[in-house]
Amino acid sequence: MVVLLSFWFVVSYLLGIVFVEPLNQFHLGGFPLGFWFAQQGSIYVFILLTFVYAFAMDRIDRRHGVDKSPALDSPKDSSETAE
């Protein structure tokens, strides 16, 4: 998880704030790259990190045998089975 936090820090703080001027020499989609990272790129990276984190937690759950949710094991609604 330290890797994910480090990646988040690099993208949000370093690329979006500290290194914005050198990155603005390059353009992505017509916008300066530093501006793009500060506005759009960091959002895309945060969404990607959320999926990576969820995948990693699912893998850890399976490894320890707690991968089933109690809601999935509950019986069906009694109104569906009663006739």
C-alpha cells in the first residue's frame, strides 16, 4: 500500500504542482502537460488506483479465506419462495 500512496503523491503533488512548469513544455490534447496532470490526469490516476486497491484487497481476502460477503450467503427473500 505504500507503493500506491507514493504513486498518488507523485502524480498529485509533484506532477501537478512542483514540476508543472517543466511539464508545460509538452502538450497533450492541445493543453500543457502540467495543466493536464493537475486537472485531468490526477483524476484518472486516482480512479485507476482505486481499482488496483480493490483488486489487491480481493486477492488478500481470497488468500485468507474471507472472500465471501455475508450478504451473498443469506437465504432468498421469503416472499419470493412463498406461494
